[in-house]
Amino acid sequence: ELDLRHQTATQYSLACRSPIAGSGHVFIGILRAMADDYGALVMLEHLGASQGIETISISLVASEFATGRRFDLGCRDD
């Protein structure tokens, strides 16, 4: 289960709930590959795990850093 939260215009957090320990690190790899494909410059940080939830900090530095397809992060507004 993934829960993407919009913090600021360029900051997001992704909560990863999985029975498999370390799944947050897998999602960091997926996000890096996606950002590279779309030409976005992002900073990703694994913030640790608590009660089976791993949290990733996502900072969108430049959405058009390199030539690529359009890149937008989206999430539900709560």
C-alpha cells in the first residue's frame, strides 16, 4: 500500500506499507528510474521504518532538468 502526501510545491512524502522489509528502498529505485526517464531532477531519502511503514522523502528540484517526457507527481488532497 502506497500513500503519497503533498507537503509543499516541491516536497512530497511517500509511505510504503508492505509485509516485505526494505520495500521502501525498492520504491526509491523505481522513483529514480522514473525521474530519469522523464528528465526530472529529484532528491530521494529513505527516512526509516516504523510499525511496518517505510517513509520516503521526495524533493522535486527541477521538473525539466533534462530532455525527457513530462513529469508530474500527483496525489490525493486530504
